[in-house]
Amino acid sequence: MGLSTATPPDQDQNQELVTKVACPHCEQLVTASIPDREVDPTVSSYVAAFGDHSIVHCPNGHKFWVYYC
């Protein structure tokens, strides 16, 4: 499991919601999109067969997945 911190959106309703998550390979903090404030993002270094997720790339070239519970 990785570190995540929800970032409050701006007042503009069209603003995308994001969170900071730590890369599971190098712990570099990376911004990831989230669908809403109620989700609990979970970082994984491998892809699962199902579930809502985003693919994230850190500046060090690592690829990982963020799932929303």
C-alpha cells in the first residue's frame, strides 16, 4: 500500500480531483486523478483483473496502478 493525500479541488466544479501517491518502487510522490473525494486510493505495483483504476508513471520511469475503493 502506498501513501496518499487528497488535495482539495478549487472552487471551480470543472476542476479535476487529484491526490498525491508514493511510487511503490522508489517512494517518489506523484499526482494521480481520483473520481471523487469519497474514494480511498490504493497503490499497486501490478494490475488487477478488475476494479476502477488509473495507470500512473513516476518521474523515475516506474509504472504503477492506483485503485479506488
